[in-house]
Amino acid sequence: VTASDADEGLNGHVKYTLKKQTDMAIGIFDLDSESGAITLLRSLDFEESNAYELEVQSRDGGGLFDTAKVE
């Protein structure tokens, strides 16, 4: 995921967090708080679930934030 902020300095620095994930997604995905890269911690098993859902929040140094659903 990617978010940008036009502010300079610390107020323009964006960090990412996982705010919500379905039970099936817990322990499978990792979110890099600096880059927003989502990676797998283990292989997906489509016999377990055919869909996964995460809610990612981006927050700037000034306290503003937004969220996005990743399916």
C-alpha cells in the first residue's frame, strides 16, 4: 500500500499499521510499517480460505490518518 503527504519533515512521514484482519488472515500477512509492503509469513492455502481481508491504516507525523481495505 502507498500513501503520501505533501508536508515537510516529520509531519510528512507516513507509517502503516494493520488495524483489522479477518481471522483467516491472522499470522499469514506482515505489513512493513515504513514502506507499506505486505508480505506473506507462510504460503496461502486456498482450501483453508479463498479470500483474505486486511484493513491498513496510514498515519502521518501530524496525527492525520486514513484507512484502506485490502482483499
